[in-house]
Amino acid sequence: MVEHMNTKKRIINISISIVTILIVLVIFEITIRLIYGNHLAYDVDKELYWKLKPDQRGYQILGFSKATINSQGFRGEELEDKSFNIFMLGGSYTFGQDVEDNETFPHLLGKRLEIYENTQVINLGVPGWGLFQENITLHRNYETYKPRLVILTLTEPDFVKLKFDDKTKEKEYLTRAEIRTYFREISFLSFLKQKIGFIFATNFGATENYVRGVSTEVLWPKNMVELDSIYNFTMERNITFVLVMYPKLEADNKKFYNLVMNYTEDKQIILINDLDLKFNAFKPEKLMVEGKGHPSPLAHEIVAERIFSELENRGIINEIE
């Protein structure tokens, strides 16, 4: 009888402890969301691996600027029915990680072009994406928006983000990614990970298929296949293709530059590869978000202005009119 009472008491104590922990976690979660807002949510995609959930506003990195995702799953305001659509393809730089909606270079370019009422800049950038994902999203969205201009921003780190060759590994990754989507939306896990080094996998992205320790030259052939696909797609549809090469601010990436420049040499690609000259007027720390390394609002302004001036010099602005 006494043993039965002790067992019952232990069960009650354990139950009370579990309920108390759950209450504390709920309070913690509510507090984090009130202070920081919501973490950006992602959906798993069999081809893209991940994409942004539509209709949300949240942070990509805890404590940094929030992003608005429209009903189409793109960053920025709701899209309108326009006759001259401009696609901006890229990863976190194009997306505008760690800056406000109105500070990204796709948005700023759109502001420069807003005097042309039939023009619309569509930000298709997604953090962590590589060329294969940018290629897929161009193909998927073409029929809906029929872009007249495609602008791809390319960074050397994009080269390491490759599609799985092994279908078994790809399937395993997608299974894990499904689980991560749920945990990512729990704000206190992100808080713990970022604030005290908690090692739970709340970051979302195909980190397992990022190639580490391999030279740019070795990675180039697979990336060239994707670049070829984007280029051929635009040429077949008479779309103007602009390639923006974003320089590393604190490292030498001549091999990357040379590979891309040689690729564009005999092609109808408008190449913008002089951003480093524009950046040289400023200290590197002014061009990066403090503590993260992504482009600062100032860098976004420079990129937007450089793209606009190129479109103007090439006479593409006249086509919009």
C-alpha cells in the first residue's frame, strides 16, 4: 500500500514537472516572438529542396531585419499585372538578408523604374540558393510573368550549392528537411542556438549538399550546366540576360571572375563585373551588415544604381518606355 502511494506520488510529481516545463517553454516562446517576431518559415520542395512560405513576415536571423513574403512566396509587396516584368535571381544577397524590405537592391531598382508604370521588379532570391535552384525557379515562373529582363546575381559561394547526384541521399535529405521545417518555426530554439550556441539544427538549407574544400575550377562544370540552361532559356525567348558578379570584399577571387568572364565572352550576356571599383570608395565594414557579412543597405544602394546605369547605357530603359 505504501509502495503504491509512493509510486502514485512520483507520477504526480513527474506530471507536475512536465506541465511546469511546458508552461515555461510556452511563456519563453511567446516572449521571444513578442521581442523578435517570427522566424521565416520554409516549405520543402522536391526540386528546389526549400522555398519560402507565402504570406508571412519574419526574420531570417534572430535580431536582424525582418522580411515580408507576399502571397506568391517572393520577397516584397504583392505583385501587379505589368507588361514589363524583371526577374531578379540569386541567393541571400538578392533576397536581401539582414536588411529591410525597402533596402534590398531589387526594391531600390524598382523604385528607380517606378516612373514607368508598366514595369515591375520581382525578387525571386531565396537565402542559401545556388544556380540549380535559380534555374528551376526561372522555368517555373516564366509563363506566369513572362519577364522581359532576367538579372542574376552570382557570388563565388553559390558554386558550392549543388543538387544531389545520389537520389537516395536526396530523399534522406528531404525527409530531414521536413522535420527541420517544424523545429525552425519554434522561436526559442533559434534563440538558444544563436545566443548560447545550442546546436539543434534549426537553420534551414541544404547544408548537407554544400561541397566543402573543393576548388572553384572543379565545381565549375556542374554550375556551367545550370548557367547554360538559364542563358539558353532567355535567348530562346528573347529575354535580356544580365549577370551581376558580386565580389568578395576581403578575399581574392580571380579564378571565379575569370571562369565567369570567359564563359560570357562570346554570349549575349550583359556582364556587370566592376562592383569592386564602386565599393573601393568605402571601407569594407561599411558594405557589410555588422556581425553577418551580408551586403549592407549602402552596398544594396550601390548595386541598384550600378544595374540601373547599365540598363540606361544599354538603351534597355528605352525599351521599357
